Amino acid sequence: MKIESPDPLDLTRAAAAFAALGSEQRLSVLRALVRAGPDGLSIGALGDRTGVTGSTLTHHVKILASAGLVTQARQGRSIICAAVAFDEVRHLSDFLLTECCADSINPEDHTHG
């Protein structure tokens, strides 16, 4: 069963999200934030958990935020980062299974063989 091509905006959004996740350090940051839950983590705690600190961490968080995967909010003197993209990550997974593999697998069957 062939599935219609996705809306170009969806392709653009998916490409931006995949690009943002295309770094081991950014993937580590997102994983730590997802594990932390909706309350998120301060920049310091995020750095402690991931080993990514300083301007490098700020840079990676900015890329993830611009892709819509995390948010940053000031709480007093701290900046709290949180993953907001649980649905977006699910959307990316669905995108891979239904759009990229539409001609080769049944989206309901996640086995490859």
C-alpha cells in the first residue's frame, strides 16, 4: 500500500528535528531531559548529567530548542530546560516508519522480514 507524500512543511519540520538530533551530544542532552520529565533540569544539572558544559551545552540546547524539541525558561537565577517534544519524537518515529519505508513494509508491522 503506497502512502501519499507528506506535506512539504512536514518534511521541513522532520528534517530540522533529525538535523538537531544528528549529534551524540545533542541526543544525550535530549535523552537526559526526557528522563527528567516535565519539570526539566537546570543548565548546571543538565551539564552534570550529560558531561556537556558551558558554551557547548548552550549551543546544543539552542539547536534543540530551535527544532522545537526543548524549551528554556528562567526560574529566578536559573535557566530550566525541559523536553517538550514527546509527541514530536513519536511523530519522527512514525515519519520514518510510514513515509520513508512506505513502499517496503506495512506500517502496522515493524518487523523487517
